[in-house]
Amino acid sequence: MKYYILILAFLFLACDQSTESQRINQNIEFTQNKKSMEADIRQIMGNQQVAWNSGNLDHFMIGYWETDSLRFVGKNGITKGYKKTLDQYKKSYPDRAAMGTLAFDIIQVDSLSFDHQFVLGKWTLFRAKDTLSGHYSLLWEKFGNEWKIVLDHSS
């Protein structure tokens, strides 16, 4: 009976060490991937800025999750869904003059997990008649190999 208890104790300790080793390896992998994940997000946001500044709202929206589950929170409240968000952008910015020139200033990117990123930043919209600015917080999720905004809170 003592031998069975010793064997069980040994197996338990071996499994516990294996689990701890897996946890350490996952943390190392996560840390190594943080820079790559942040670079991916920054590239998408750079592409969005270029699309906006060339007057292409449809291409600007490529950064967003194309589903009814997308949430956009702005001064007019909560907009639910990709199509409604795009329609709201088109209503608010009907032409190039209204769109102006957009600049993103990414303040911080936090890697929440392998497939979730949180981005905090400032936007500035330069137009001939005025300059608008505010802040944003974006929750990004990775679907396959693509990062998409699933929640945008812009003020």
C-alpha cells in the first residue's frame, strides 16, 4: 500500500512539473509574440488611416469585424453591427471635405492574450474649416490569421 501511495505521489509531482513547464513555455512564447501582434495591429491601423485619407470608407472598415456582433460606441450612443457602423460613418462623413485628413496616435497596445489586443489612442481629423480630435479604445480579436476590431469606443 505504501508503494502505491509513493507511486501516486511521484506521478502527481511529475504531472505538476510538466504543467508548470508548459505554463513557462506558453509565457515565453506569448512574450516573444507580443511585438509581432502589436506590429500587426499598427499596420492595420496605418492601412485604415491611408484608406480614410484617400476617401475610401469601405476600405477603412476592413479593420472591423464584419458581423452584427461588432459594437461601436460614440457620441451618439452604441451602434450594433458592421453595416450600421459603416452606414453611420457614411452619413457623418458624406464627402472628402467632411472626411478631412485622419491621423492616429497610438498611445498604448496591451496584449491581453494570443488572440486579444487592447489599443488606446488619440485621433485627429484635420479639415479645411476645423480640426476635430478625441480618444479611442479598441478591442481587437484574432480570427485565424486576421486581426479585427470587435469593439470601438471613440469620443
